[in-house]
Amino acid sequence: MEWFVFGVIVGAGGYGLAVWLRRTVVRITWYEWTLGVIALVLALLALQNLFASRAEMEDKAGWMGLLFLGLPAVVLAAIVGGLVWRRGTVAQAPKES
């Protein structure tokens, strides 16, 4: 039941993010969406693996799964954030005449 609630929260958060992005000036390309979704899936998989492994009394396996699945998720999320931030700052830079 808790995973259902967690899924509803993630879905509502994703919907809220999409609505917020449509109302602001921020534009996200298709590959940034794709990398962001992959990062989110990896992060959710890492968390599920951690909790399931700890429930089975396999603490080391859970933490190693968090490391090997969570670290790429963080790297991908940082890449997406950097791409979006860089395009946003370049687009709003003042033009010199």
C-alpha cells in the first residue's frame, strides 16, 4: 500500500512540474525530458531496492544497490539540471550593442 501512495505522490509531483514548466518561460527539450525520466526511474529503483533488501535483512546488498543505481541517477539529474540552467542563463543574458 505504501508503494501505491508513493507512486501517487511521484505522479502528482510530475504533473505539477509539467504544469509549472508550461506556465513559465523555461523550455525543456525532448532529450532533457528523456534523461530526466531515466534519472527518476533509476532513483526510484534504487530506493525500492534499498527498502526491499533491508526488509530481507540484506543490508549490504541494499546499500550497494543504492550506490550503483542511485549514483547514476544523481549524475543524470545533475546533467539535466545543468543543461536547463545553462540554456536559461544564456537565453536571458543581456545583449551588447
